[in-house]
Amino acid sequence: MIAWREKFRAVLLHFLVTLAMAVAAAALIFVVWYPDPFQAMLGGTRFFVLITVCDLVLGPLTSLIIYNSKKTRRALIFDYTVVGIVQVAAFVYGVMSISNARPAYIAFVKDRFEVVIAEDLADKDLQDARAPYRTRPKWGPILIGTQRPTDREELNNLIFAAMEGKDLQNFPRYFVPYEQVAAAVKEIGKPMAALYKRHPEARRLIEDENIKAPDEQLRWLPIRGTRSFWTVLLDADTGELLGYIPVDPYET
């Protein structure tokens, strides 16, 4: 006779352990790696929900199948060790995949901002960079500027790299502190009237962001994520980033 009460107790315990793993991973992913609004901008939420739901369903479901109080202690330990290894390995693989796709830097490039993804920075290019840009940040994206090379050979190499899909933001040796480009950002920033003309809804989105500055104190520039463009809001006097809104300024 099947002892359903014992089976469901094992399922519940397995579910709670899996849930604790998911909560810890969620804190790491959405507080550290993908702070607001990058989970929406880059789509990290969908993949995390997928692996978490699979883990929360398939993991405890195995307990319903394999748990049997008539098994010896050794047999139960063996069964759960195998299940645990498989489940943890799959979960760690999913979390590491999300980690590789995390935003590492927010780079100002020429006339826009670019979200630089961790896996888009090659190890060799990181080694060629100056400190502190030789590593992929582990504790959230860092705001930086970029400086186009003046050497003709380097410029030609950069042009060829751009044809292969690698632009200035993919080469850490051209990274500089954001303070060095803040003046240029301030000059290039566009007035809010130009954004409102194309996207009247931007005014409401700015209010939702709780940005209190008047329109004449604000400027904007596009920011490109992995899926689409958003809009960065800037302080007109300092070039400081004030927030992001989900508006593609290139759309009409």
C-alpha cells in the first residue's frame, strides 16, 4: 500500500529546499546582477522564471516518484544524492547562463549609451585594458565612458571589428571614467521637447520614475540593450544619469 501522506511530506520538504535555492538566486540576480530596470531592458526575468518553475516542479515531482518509506536509508540517500546532483547542476547552469548575459558596463559611445554584456567582453580584450577595467564587474553594471583611438592603425582595426559586430564598447582598453566624458554627454543630450513630440507617453513615464526635475533641467539620449532601445534621462547641467524609461526614441 502506498503511503501517500509520507510521499507528500517528502514532496513538500523537497519543494521548500528548492524554493530556498530559488529565492537566494533571485536576490543575487535581480538585486546585484540585474538591478532595475535592466531585468526588463535585457529580458533576464523570463529565463529565470523558466528555470525556476522547472526546478520547483520537476524537483519535488521526483520525490513523489522515488520516495518510499520501505526503502532502506542507504537507498534513499543514494536516490536523493543522484537527484540532488542533477537538480543542482541544472540550476547552477541556468544561473551561470544568466550571469554571462548580465550587464557589465553602461558605456557612453559617441552619441548614445550601450549596455555591455559580460559575455561580450573577450578575455584577451580585458587583459589589454587598464585597471580597473580588466575584469567583468560582479556586483552590478558600472557606468563608464569610451575614448576613440587617435592612432590610424587602431582606427582601421576598430572599423574592421565593427564590421564583425564588435564596436568601441566591446574593447575595454578604450574605457575611461564617466567623469571624463560627462561634459560631452551634457552637450550632446537632446531637449525633452524632441522626445515628447514623438512620444507623448514619455512624460507620464518620467513621472512614474519619480524624477522631479523640470523639463528644462532634463536631457535625453538613447540606450541600446540586447533587444531594443530605451531612453536615458540626464541632468542638463552635469550629464549625470537620472533614470531610464522604456521608450525607443527612434520609433515614430
